[in-house]
Amino acid sequence: MKKTPLLQRRRSGILMPIFSLSSLYGIGTMGKEAYDFVDFLKKAGQSYWQILPLGPTTFGDSPYQSYSTFAGNPYFIDLDTLCEEGYLTKAECAAQDFGEDPEDVNYPKLYQGRLVLMQSALEVFLTRIPADFGAFCKKNAFWLEDYALFMALKYENKGASFDLWEDGVRLRKRAALKKAAARLEKDVLLWKMQQYFFFKQWNALKKYANDRDIAIIGDLPIYVACDSADVWAFADQFLLDEKSLPIEVAGCPPDAFTADGQLWGNPLYRWDKMREDGYAWWCRRMKAASTLYDVVRLDHFRGFEAYYTIPAGRKNARRGKWKKGPGMELFETFRKKIGDIPIIAEDLGFLTPAVHEMLAASGYPGMKVVQFAFGDPTYESEYLPHNYPKNCVAYAGTHDNETVIGWLSEADEVTRAQATAYFRLTKEEGLAWGVIRSMMASPANTVIFQMQDFMGLGNEARINEPSTLGQNWRWRIRGECLNDWLAEIIRKSTEIYYRISIEKAEKTVKDC
């Protein structure tokens, strides 16, 4: 019998970033705790593990601003695994200070300590380079060579953005690059080694999850960071001047929530140039993402129909204009060159009829966030669970939202009254569980919950507050919170609303 495609099954999952897992070394990794979380998902009857982008982070520590759209974050490399393989010792790892708070990521300390350990691991790596390392480098050469040299040059330049490097390497003059590669040969190998470790560990973890019928949902940001190997190495794909500086940058116009709009600052694509070569760079990017994840959540979907441009150098996003994107042509190219990829379209915000038409033509499920449903007593929102179509992915909240408890605590009186009545919220059941129950019962094929909501946590456990810096991407869970008691409670709710395999659900009903 032919298997129903992902996202067309009635299923549920949990959003839990890798960095939010517990570990001894300051940040969640792809080690034992990640495998334990997969086991927890299985016990809880969940079908999806949604994570955030896995790329190496830049200033601000946001996974949506990465030094490479193809590389993995070295922070997620599990140190205990490297100890078992002989690249490090427990004493070396214990000697580094990664911070004392088990529920917080201390990025400055992580930055210092990790580099010291990776340099130590390199000394051992050089004495016994793995037999498959050469094949790994060859397979990924189209991005790995540029990324490793970019990172080596960045450290040589004390972290300075590449637009401040000397002209030869900044503009990628052949002689200058050859000279830099020779001068920084060992440093280049350090960054290649880390990518080898990352993908070896990630592939093993993903296989473990897939073998237990857990699919990975991962994010693909629409834009890349200005200071990235992508822009440095593929400058002709971006709207840059002769000095490789952005001419216009990305953002969002002013709205009821932000008078100045949102100035993201990412360089924009030269869609005309990309179209000429059949969107080759984007196809490589999507192919890599579809290998890394089982389902790709495509960020800022509306930007592919039309995108907002702001002249570079502006202090806010007030003065900008809309330009047409590639539209369905890009997604049709994906299907032709890569095949049918399970994609979730992040279609939140103000959408024009043209965006609705593009979403319908693509067939991709859009997103529904229940926190957007309330506040106007005269309006029946599309974000109310009873209005969800089957072909959507519903969220109590994404990584950019408050937790359910935080949202209800901070909401205005009208919103709180509407939500309390709609979800029939009671303190006895638990306010978050009332929302979870209603969303589980909704028609949506897929529902995703933040781990914090199952735990009843407030905004102290919020992942990200957009347009702020300093306190984001830091929350971590305590290992003891992932226990069989909680897994069983989640599983019962999942079974009641038939979000696990039909055979298991039917057996549960018969046993009652």
C-alpha cells in the first residue's frame, strides 16, 4: 500500500531547538540528550521534531543569521562523542567555563571555550585523518572550500566583516585567495574538520529519529546574512555594488505594530541573474535543506511573490518599495530539478491576493498561529482552530511568539476573555492544556507545540522576541523535565484526537 505523504497525515509534533536541550557543556548538542529527546517524542506519540536553522550563527546568535546556508553549527557538535572517539579528553572539556546556569546559553563563554577545544581536537585529527574525510570534502566542495577559507580569514581579521578585509581577498582575486589558502592551511582544515564532525553526528541522529518514525522539520530562511560565505563567494547572485556592498536590503514596511517597519539588513537577490541559470544556487540550497531535514519550513513565503526593498544605509524601513519575486516559477523549478519536497510555507503577516494565489498553486500547507486569532470581538479569525483547513500546519506559537502561558498572562482583557471562553480554559485542567486540547481536535493535518507549552512555562522560557538583542536563543530545558509521566499525558491527548497511527489509536480505544 502506498504511504500517505508527509504533511497529509493527521499528526502532531514538538518545536524544540537543538540549543535548548540540556547538556554539560553550555548548549544543547547532538549527543545523548538529543537521542533521549527522540525517545521522548516516540513515547509521547509525536511524529515531528521541529528545529530551527542549523547553520553557524553570527552576531546576535540568531540561527536566522548564519555564516553559511550550507554549513552546520559547530556548537552542536557533541563533545562527549569526540571524547569517546579520542579527539578530546573529559578533563579538557571540564576545564572550559561554559557558564553555570543549566537553563541558559552563555554565548560569549561558548565562543571562547569551543574554539580552544576544537583546536585541541585538530591536533589529534591531524595524526589520524579519517578515511572518509576526503570523500566528505569532495562531496561538499561547492560550499565547503569557500566556507572554510571564509572562516579562517574572519578569525585572521579578528572577526571583522568581510567588507573590511583587504581588497584582494574581499573581492576574491585569484592570487590573493591562493596566497591566503596557503598561509591559513591549518586554520582552513580546522573549519573543514568541524563540518565533518557536525554532519557525521547529525546524520546519525537524523537516522535514529527516522528509524523511530520521527520526521525532522527544519527552517530555511529566505535570506542569507550579509557577512556570510554565501555573499562573499556568490556575489553575482546578490544586489551588490562594485565593492560587494548591498545596494538595497531586506525588511518589512511599517504596520500597526512597528511604526518604523523592520530593517533586517540582508542583501537582496538578483532574481534576474538567478533566472538566467535556472536558479542553480537556489536549487543547490533547497537540495541541501531537503537532505538535512525531512520537511522544509520555507521562511517569509510571501517574499517570493513580492519583496520589500530598502535603500542601504537607511536607519529604518519607512522608505522602501515592493518588487516582484520569482513566484511559482521557482517552485516549479524545484519540482523539475529536485522532485516533490515536503514544504511548509510560512505565510504569516499581511498577504495580498497574489500571495494567496501562489500558495494555492504551490499546494504547500500554510501556517496558522492561534495567538493571532483573538482581540477583535467583531471578527471571526482564520486563525481560530475550527476554521483551519486540513492542508495547514497549526501552531500554538512559533519560536517568535510568547509561550501560551506568557501570552495569556500578558494579553489585554478582551483577548483573555475571548480565549478563556473559546478554549473553555480552567485552572484545574491547566491554561496551556486547554489550548493544546482544542488545537489537537482541529481539522489541521499537522499541529506543532512548543515544548515549553507542555511544561506550562511562561515567557521566562521564550525563545525569541523579534527586533530585540541579548536575551534571545538562550532558553534550555532541564533534563529531568523529559520524563515518562509527561510523555504519557501528551500521548493520551494525541491518541484521543487520532494524531498517531490509526492502528495504535484503534487499539487504545478497544482497550478502554
